[in-house]
Amino acid sequence: MREATREVAARPAGEARRGGAGEHRRDAQGTRRLLLDAASELFAERGYERATVRDIAARAGVNQALLFRYFGSKKALFGEVMARGGQEQLRSTPAERLFDVALRGMLAEGRGPGADRSLEVCLRSIGGSDEIAEALRGLGDEYAEVLATLSRAEDGALRGDLALSWLLGIGLMRVVVGKEPLASADPNTVSRLVGEALGTLLEGLPKAE
């Protein structure tokens, strides 16, 4: 808050009056985005337990008191990171494209601010507190349910779980373990090979190119 006060005080009086509540809302939204971006990066790099409030605030370039002001707790911030990433991906991606989009997101390099790293967050945070584990299971259930719609087989739910397990396993070996040659393999090659094989499990997937 002291930073915000100094910022307003440094402006001409007329400018400060013209800004008013609308400008304050824009500042708050910008701070929230900075915190969400920083938390997404650190949760993906370190997992929930090892990403501290202090480090998240430092990467965002704000006072850690603002994290508690806008989110209430680290756990609530984690929930918003997952909602912004994984759940947005679920809402905006056609079912037949979900596996490939999620896989390429994990394989991508040079991510910019705001990039979706929700599955990396899952991988790094597995084994955390019971509440965090429950949140991760919930997101995994949603991915598996969507993937299950790509099969007409009676065991479609099982096939959806198997597809999700493969997706997370690839992420674990590449992102967390760094197993070669997978860790440095070309993302297009990995996506093509996985897509070709996965088509026997989920017949609704588009044919790999």
C-alpha cells in the first residue's frame, strides 16, 4: 500500500483526481496478474510446498502483504493459478485437441508470462498437503472425463484415465526427471509419435500428421 500511495502522490493533483476508483481497479488487476504469473512459474518450477509467499511476491515485484490482500492465502492463490490455467484450457479446447494441446504445453520451451503451466504445477506439487492433493485430483478427473468422451467403448472412463496417465508420465520424465532422450526431443516428434499410438486407445482423436 505504501508503494501505491507514493505512486499516487507523485502524480499531479488533477491527474490523481481524474484517475479515481477506475485507476485503482486497474492497478489492482495488474498486481493480481503479476502475482498469478509469478505463482504459476514458481509452482511449476518448485511445486506448491517449496514455492514460498516471499519468493512469489519477490518475483512479482510487489510486497507480500498484497498477496494476502488479493488472494487471502497461498492455498487460495494456488487454486486461482489452477483455475486460470488448467480449467481455462478445458473450457477453451475442443475435446479432440485437448491431449495434443496439453502435451505441447508441457513440451514447450521459452514460455512467456501467463503461459499455461498447470500440468507442470500438478507434477511438481504431487505429494503436498491433503487439500492440495485433492485439488490436483479434481483437475485430473476433469481432464480424464473429457478424454473419455473420445472413445465409444464401454470402458471409456478407463481409457480416459490411461490417456491422462500417459500425458502426466511424459511430463514427469521430461520436465521433472529430465530423462534423455525424451528431455531434449523435438516437441513435434514427441507429439506425432504419441498421437499415432494414442489413436488405438481413443478412436476419436484426429489422425496424427
